[in-house]
Amino acid sequence: MNKIRGLGSVKREKILENLKSQIKMGNHIIGVATGAGIIAAHAKQGGADFLLMLNSGRFRQMGRSSLAGFLPFCNSNDMVMDFASKEIMPLVTDIPIIFGLNATDPTKNIGNYIDEIKHMGFSGINNYPTVGLIDGQFSEALKENGQNYLMEVQAIKIAHEKDMFTVAFVFDEIQTAQMIESGADIICAHLGLTGGGLLGAKKVISLEAAKVKVDKIFNKCNELKPEVIKLIYGGPVKSPIDIQYMYSSNKNLMGYIGGSAFERIPSEKAIINITKAFKISGKLNEDDLMIKMLDGVTKHYDYVEFVLEYVSKNYMNDISFIDLAMVAHVSRSYLSSLFKKKVGCSFQQYIVKFRINKAIEILERENIQLSELALLVGYHNYAQFSKIFKKYKGLSPKQYKFKNNT
């Protein structure tokens, strides 16, 4: 296979020099995992330090989940080689392009294939798809078949010996030690596939769990090789606010690698919001509330105001009062008592009334299917919605709609 004309990989020594210079100046390292030229070009323009070519990135561009990268739809290595060499590398230059290598691929001699990757102009490799994301019986079966994480460690070691830049996804302290020994340039704590969706209290709780995991991995790094570059990827970290929370929680964190956070979530959100804006007026501002939640509820307003604001922005989603109490760092009973004293009713009564009143607002403004109306105000079961609506308004949604239109 011929090397792409005019392109040459950015050398490992140069990459390390640039990254360490960024860290020394107090800047954060940013890696963008993508499967499309348009994302790669704009990520570079935005200041990304390197690009990861992952098969899941390509599937995301097809409108599929990142999980598609773990299913037998095609050969991962062939897919990455094809789209990266044809679409990415001719378009973006002077930025490290890292090959997402499926090291457990039985159709490839990994040593020879890494030579081919290097010859094509890639600056390095990353172990993806990784068996580290697979658990349960399937994981055990893979291990019994010899297709285990150690194959990924060996691939990183081979690439390191060939003086290629290496980005290692790790999931625990044992894998961290293995990858450091293999010579990995970046240890990236992989927090799972990136979650999406609207703001939720569970998000803050999951960020706390991620913090614990990152602490353990980075402590192992500092024990074995303090100077290794330490990044995180995925899981509940999907916005600048999330990563800021992680930076403030761990002084060893040097940067972030994202895939969905840079290509899927921004485009999904923009398209969904602009479509909704044309159909139903109103726009949610998630970030303001998330900043307050992560920074501490009492720093900004009292507990009850927090709950009221949360309901106003999340009434269409499932809301757990217990989760809200956890975010506020108070007991459920204490928050319930405060809420009833200030609002005059229980939380459950309040949210039901809020949703029914919101449904009436929409009915009076829009000619909408009643089943769709139920979903818009947080009820997945129309029969339940209709029953509650009639209890509070004396008419069923259908009767109310007919009365309102006559």
C-alpha cells in the first residue's frame, strides 16, 4: 500500500514536546475522536491537539450508536484505514492522527499491521475497540479464547518500540500498570461510552463515581510514572462544565478526549432544539442549572428554589426526589419538610400540578395529538395522564381540547 502523497506523520518526539509544552503553560490537552472530515477539520481549527480515528466515530456519522463499533458489522481495522486515509488525512495536516487499532483482530499480524499504519502516515495508535468495555459472560468467553486486554497492551508496546505515539485506554489500576510498562505516552482513564440526553440529577452522582475511578487510576500513574500524560474519556463527561468539574476534583488531570461530545451531542442538540423551536416555543437553558448543581446548591440559592427550578426545566423527564436530595447533600425527609413548608404541598402534588398546567398551556397554544402531549409533559402512559388530568381539571384531555376549540 502506498503512502498518501504529500502526507507524513507527526513524529512522536515532536508530539510529546508539544503536549508537555502545553501542560507546562497550564493549558489542557484535547483529543477529538471522529469519523468524518468535517469534524476533523473544525476540531483542528478549534485547537485540538490530536485526532483519534475510531470505528465508532464512523458509525456515529451514520446515525448509529458508538456501540456499533463492537458489533460484527465490518472489520474495524479495515474501516478505520479506509475512511481515515481517504477522508481525514488528505484534508487535515500538521496535526497528529492516531489510528484506533483493534488489537484482537485475528485477521491481522499486529506487528506487520502497525508497520503498515506507520507507513500510511499515522502518528500513532490507540487501543480501540477495546475489550475493556466488555464485561460479563462475553468478556469471560473472550478471555478463554485468548482475546484479552493483554493483546492491546502488546500492541501498544510494539508501536512504542517502533517510535510511534501511543494513547492507552485503561479501566483500572492493573491495566494502568500494564500500559505504563508497555511505554504508553498517554494514559487515558476510559469512563465508558459517552452518555447523552437532557440534564439530570443522576448526572452529578455519576460524575462523583467517575471522580473516584479517575483518582485510583491516576494515583497508580503517579506511583509508577508521574510524568506520564493523564487524560480522561467518555462516560458522564460530555460538556465543558463536566470537564471543569473533573479538573477541579483532580489536580493530576491534564486533559480530555471526546468523541460523541464533539460530534454527536452538539449536532443532535442543535438539530433537536431548532426543530422544537419551530414547533413549540421555548428554549431550555441546561448549563446554568448544571453549573449551580456542580458548584453546590447552597452557594447560589436555597434548597426549595433549586427543586422548583429543576422541575421547571425537567418536568418532561423522570424526576427522582431522592436524587435531588442527594445533589443538595441533605436528607430526603429534611428536603421534603422544607418543600412542603414553603410551597404548601408535597413534591409529588407539586410536580403533578405543574405538568397538568403545562399541558393546558400547550393545548391552548397548539393543535397537538393527545398522546404526544402526554409525552411532552412527562407521562409515558396516556391512560395515566388522562386519569390525572381529569382528577385535577374535571375534564379529560379530549374533553378539554374539544371545549377549548369550540
